[in-house]
Amino acid sequence: MNATTILPDVVALTKALIACESVTPAAPAVFDALEAMLVPLGFTVDRFVTGHSPDGPVENLLAVRGTGGRHFAFGGHLDVVPPGPGWTGDPFVPTERGDLLYGRGAVDMKGAIAAFVAAIARIPADAGTISLIITGDEEGPAIFGTVALMERMAAQGLKPDLCLIGEPTSVARLGDMIKIGRRGSLNIWIDVPGKQGHVAYPHLADNPIRRMTAILSEIQAIDLDQGTDWFQPSNIEVTDVTVGNPATNVIPALASARLSIRFNDLHRGDALAARITEIVDRHAPGAKVMARVSGEAFLTPPGDFSTLISAAIERQTGYAPELSTSGGTSDARFLSKICPVVEFGLVNATMHKLDEAVALQDLHLLTDIYADIVTQALQPASA
């Protein structure tokens, strides 16, 4: 790198991304901003739109620099959740107050994307292959985002050796936790039909609530597992029960319920859905069950990649991170199918909250850590 090269400032990059309103699915302007950052660094940028209403269209970006050596990928998203009312200032006007930078996406996860861009500006172009896998639909249904990017990569023959996802994994201070896996997520909707009638003439009606309560009682008694070395116990939660009956003297015609199951790598989503369906069918043969697996559980076993990241964090901060599988789902559930994946990013205390903010010094420190990680990851395997 030429000694006179002016490296991009991570705070300025973060501000440029925050300033683009990008409530999921993200609008093109924020991708324009990211593309403008990457092209001067030698990246070939491939942007495409996929999907249709109601869950699309979704814009995605695949940027690649280099053609040889080891391939290091960075995954992330430019879409953000709606800011909601009550912010101190405009959530899409990045504002410094004290040592913090405020704005929707500062932590989740425009700050991490900016830090990665600032980091790779320090990496020689001939060091290896670097790619960015960036979607505009992670906070939403995630149907036309990272999965479509993976299909695009496969069509181009791109297969990373390692992938880092910049989700905000840190808890109390930057670098105190990285994610090496995530639990799976399954949502189930149950509709039990009955026959409406007057409560004084129950023999002429069929109350679906009796069967629904029997179903839920059996489901809630299930003990899926006791956890594993890296995962907490799986859990089934009833998140909604609805009858919608405003009358006091009417037996309802329908009872509905919704379940959410978070499961570890001892289970598969389709098997859990089949187990719940069997219970429902036994108690209510005419019931309807709809299941949606948002993601399967995955684990990147502790090894070379997590050790590399932990060592870089320790070099830059003086302490080693905890390896964890806690939290909700992320797009790592998709990317883990093509290569080892680890998640590491900013402190998550304000993500999805009012006045989301990132410490300015954390942006600089994360840039240093990312540069360290990429430098080490691109070293030849025999090095």
C-alpha cells in the first residue's frame, strides 16, 4: 500500500450508512453508499434484486476482491428495524453526543460493516480473496436475502474458506463474546375447529377449547432435552391462545394457538413439527397445523477459526472472549451451510432500542480487530 494512501475513517463510513434510511427491506440508497466505499478499494460489486410482494423485492450486494489464495468472507445486513417514536433526535441523522454516535443501525449492524470496510482498506489487494455478502432483508422475513446471495455465489463458483458475520455479539464490552452457533427456531400455528352453539345446549355444540387445552397441556409437559456442551436446553413456549368469543353464552366454533420452539443441535425443525402435529391429530383429528422453520440449529465447533478470532481480540483488547451460542437467530444459520462461520461485532446493549448508539472508540477498536482477523485468516494454510 502506498505510504500516501489516505485510509477511510470508520466513523465517517458509519455516518454515511446510518444517514440512509433503510428500514427492512433496505432501500437502494444505502447500497449506493456501500458500493461507493468498496469500488475505490478494488472490489467488483454485484447488486441484484430478488423476490416479490409481500416479502420482497429485496436488494442484495455481493462484492469480491482478488481471485486467488484463501477466501475470507464477511456477512451482514444493511436493513434496520423501524426506529419507533421517542428518539432524542432523528434516528437517520447520525449524531455525536459525548463519546457516542447515535442513529438507527449504529450497532446493528452498520457500524460493523463500516469497520470491516475500514479494516480491509489496510489489507493488500494481493493478500487473497475477500468478499462481502450483504443483504437488505435480515430483520424481515429473510426469504430473499442471504439465501439468494448464496445461490449467486454458487453460480459464480465462489466458496469462502471462512466467514465472519458482524452481528453485535459483545455484551458488556467490545470483544467479550463471540457466537460459534445458534439455536434453531420453529413457529407453529394450531387451529382446532368446533361447532358453535348455546352454552345451555352443549349437546348441540362442540367446544374446541377442551381439545385445545388438552393439546397444550401435553405439549407443555414435553422435556425436549437437558442441553449440550455448547447449547442451553431447548424450549417450547405457547405465545398466543385465541378464541375471539365476545359472548358469555356462546360456545365458540374455533380455538387457535401459536407456539415458538427454540431448539439446539439435538433436533431438526421438521422432526419437532411432526411431533407436535402427531399430538394435535390425536386430540383433534380435524385440526389444522402450520409450521415454519426459520432456521436450523448450527454449531461451528471450537477450533482454528474461533481460536484465530479469539487471539486477534485478545491481542487488541487484552482479554479473551467467551464462546457462546446464546441469543436469537441470524443469517449465520444460512451461511454455516457453506463454510465455518463465527459471529463477532459491537456491544449489543442498544440494538433495536430507542437512541441506539455505538461508542466511537469501539468503532476504531473493532476496525483494528477486524484487520487483525483478516490478515491472519488470509495467511496460507501451511503458514
